[in-house]
Amino acid sequence: MKALVLERSLPRYAVSTAASRLFGSGRGVHHGPLRLRTTPQPELPGPGWCRLTPILAGICGSDLATLDGRSSWYFENFVSLPFVPGHEIVGLLEGSRERGAGKRGAGAEGAGERRVVVESVLGCATRGVAPQCKYCEHGLQQLCEHTAFGNLEPGLQTGYCASTGGGWSTSLVVHESQCHDIPDEMSDEAAVMVEPTACAVHAVLAGGLAAGELAVVSGAGALGLCVVAAIKHLAPRTRVLVAAKYAHQRQLAKNLGADLVVTPEAIGRATRRLTESLALGRHLSNGADAVFDCVGSAQTLAGALEVVRPRGRIVLVGMPGAVKVDLAPLWHREIRLLGAYAYGAEDPRSPGASVDPGARNNAAGDPAARVSTFDLAIEVVATASLESLVSATYPLERYEDAIRHAATAGMRGSTKIAFDMRTVAAHTSTQSIQSIAGASASASASIQGSHGNVGSRHQRFSHNESRNRGELHT
């Protein structure tokens, strides 16, 4: 199979880091440890695992941070090299006709290959750990105690684990518990936005927004725009103020329902006006009820502390690294700083009501009320038409162009950049159907009929061929 492999090479890593710091994000990819290789397919780790042929796989800000050498050393023990990046994945399950519907796919049996999005977190179920840890038991796989243990190599997620492969390839392995079926009417471009939207949904529900509150969204890249869409879907009576650097981001935020969109430099004045606050130097006497930091830099965290009200909430959505920030206002104004990592299970009826299996007085709530973050994300993507955020796609062979485009997306008028394996997926689909047809002559007519539907049911393989060329479109 073909795969982009992040290899263990300290010299390449050092050169890539230096180039990125000197010339900007993504500029060191040519000299870095990411290489296009022909490699064996990953082995199936055990029961419940199957192969997936990726269709589209997004490029995330955390991927860029890893390639640029900007990610925190905290993660060193939570990854295993060499690994294939890519955790924003929509693909086809291999052999799903024989397998039928997985536990997340009721109704898909006999319908041919299953098109799914991947819940990339690797918890106890994927690692074959039994009994499951207390976090996984409550649907909080993102907090799993066994991230570096079990029958897989260490890895926070698919795309950071040597055992599973990742989306930047023509094949990987996934556990049935990771697979979420996609509605037939949802395009591949919409489907590849489900994983980042799930991150946004989790963050918004963690923020505990109430009707009439003011939420500030800091950063309007793909993740920030997903947060805007999630707020408008899950907390529609919340006022939303967005800080967006580029003109196209400001327009997209308005299209998604933001009440006011300003440049980052104007966020303090806008918050002061909306909350009728007094200015205390750079800080406000009152401020926003919640700030969603979708960047994770020292500058954006300091800015969040300036505009949030006393006892307000700051939700870290974007992956932070080592930052130097004055925490005196956090202490003095009793501000709550919340991390919001990935996704799991949510109770949308009780936003902000955190289930903490590690606490002695934990109130687990009603298990029946908790739903998959991905199920909510699929709703948000469909309602907000988030496929419009996919600006360009590239084949794996043009990975250097793709990484550079993703790293400079904002200044180039783009949002989400993804790798496109649709030609490979269509070829694999045809081969799979032909092999099934050859296995039973009596079923050949039925199988051929299914083969004939590949072009219509999965016209997304050839839809908008310009995307395969890496051309920008908005």
C-alpha cells in the first residue's frame, strides 16, 4: 500500500523544525521525516478489527504542529514511531458485505460496502483491555487510562499509532467500535468534516452555554468555524462573537450564524460594547460568559483572559503547547480554564455537567441520555453544510503541496485541506465486488447490479474531479 510515513529521524526532524521556524509553518516538509512509502498493510490486531480504504483524510492543525516540531513534548510517550498520520477519515470498510452492519451500523447489512467516519481515539475497547477503565465505561474514551498499553503500540489516536496506520494512506485498520456510518446523501466532503466537528461539539457542551450568554470564539480556521456551527446548533440562543483574522473567515463565520465578527485586534472593544463593561487596562470589568480558544497560543490564551468575565469559562479547543501566560487574572477573577480534548459520549440535555468517573462523589447521570459525540457532529455537519469548508484536496503524491497549502490556508483564502484517495477507493470497491461475484455464480446477477451502482451511489468518487488535482475552490 502507499502511505505517508512519519519516520524516526532526528536529523530530518531538526531540519524541518528549523525551516518551519525560519520560513513559516509547512516550509520544512521537503526536508522533514514525512515520506511517501510503499509499505505492507498493518496487521489486524485482533477480533473486531477490519481494514478501511480511506476516501478523504483531512490535514489538522495538530498534524501541522507535529510536522513543524511545535507539538508539546508531553505527547512523546503517547505516540509510537513510525506512524502514518491522518485522524480525520472517511472511508470504505473492506469486506463489509460479509461482515454486515457493525454495532454502529444497524440497517447497513447487505447494502454493499459501508462508508464510515472514524472515531480516532484508541480506548480500552480498541486495545483489548478488559475490564475497561472507569473512563471508557462512561463513554469517555478520550481519557482512557490505557492509551499506551494493551495490544496496540502507544498512540492517542489512529494517526499517531504504529499499529493501526492512519488516514494519509491507501489502507489502515480500524476497530468496529470506531466506525460511524454516514448517510447516503452526505457527500465525502461533508463526511471528512465530521471528526473536527465532533471536537467542536465536545468543546461547546463542555462550555455549558445558557440562553442569552455571550460566547467569544477566538480563531476562525476550520476548528473555530466548526465551533460556531456547533454553538448555533446546540445553543441557538447564545450570542456568538468571533475573532477572525482573514476576510473569507469573517464571511464564513457570518454565514454560519455568528452575531458579530471582528478582527482579533478588535475583540476587546467588541466584547466591552456587548457586555457594557468598563476597561481596566487591557482587561474588562465584566466580559464574555465563555471564550472558546481555537488556536491554543500564548497570545490567544492571554487574550481570552482579557475578555472573559469574572467566574467565566475559557475552553481550550485548539491543541496548546508550552506557553508563557500571566495567570494572575485567572486567580483574581476566579476564571475556569477547561480543556476539551477530542470526543466520546455527551449529554446534550445537561451541557457543562461534567461526568467525572475519577471523583469519589461522581454523579454519572442518566446513561440513556448520553449519546455519541459523532452522532451529534453528523447532525451539525448536515445542518450547517460544513462541506463548504473543504477548500482543496490533493493526491498523496502531492503531499508537500498539500502540507504547504494547509499551513498557509488562511492567507490563501482556504479552510480545510484534505488528501483524496477516491480513485484508489473506487478501484478497491470494484475489485471487492468482482471477487464477491466470482465466489457465487448464483448471486452474480445481484452482485453485478451492485457493481453498476458504484458510479451512482458513490458518484462522490468522481465528483468534482478538480479536487483531485489540488485546485482551490470556495
